Amino acid sequence: MKFLALVFALLAVAFVAARPPTEAPQPCGQNEYWAQCSTCELTCKDAFADFMKPCVLMCFPPKCQCKQDFYRNDNGQCVAKKDCYIPDQVIDKKEG
């Protein structure tokens, strides 16, 4: 049992030591926030999808991300769902 505890402790130390240094927050645009541990980000295409895209629950490199209830548009801006451009194929699929 002590051996397993030692192995676990060594793995934890190695994991913490292998993490990159914390990056200083960068200025973000409107409706964005600085995420030190970024994750998957929803786009305007996701706003009208029939299902949520899968997202791996792990940290990605730091970056500006859209605030909750905002979506990244094709111009790289974070906009409300009502301001998202709706591709024709999505409209046709929903109405058909």
C-alpha cells in the first residue's frame, strides 16, 4: 500500500512539474474573457445544431473565450445567438 501511495505521489509531482508556466492574461474583445485553462468553444454553427458537439474535459492553451450564452462567429467575434448568421442548409433542415 505504501508503494502505491509513493507511486501516486511521484506521478502527481511529475504532472505538476510538466505543466507549462502560467501565462499572463491578455486583453480580450467584447463578450470574451481570459481562460487560463481553455476548453472547447461554441460557434454560431453550433448554436443551431441538433445536438451538442462532444468536448474533451481537459485544459487547452490559455486564450480568450466567449462568455456564457455567446458564440464565436466566422469573423472571430463573440456574439449573441440572435446575431449569428444562419447557414441556409441549417434552415432547410429545420423547416423540412
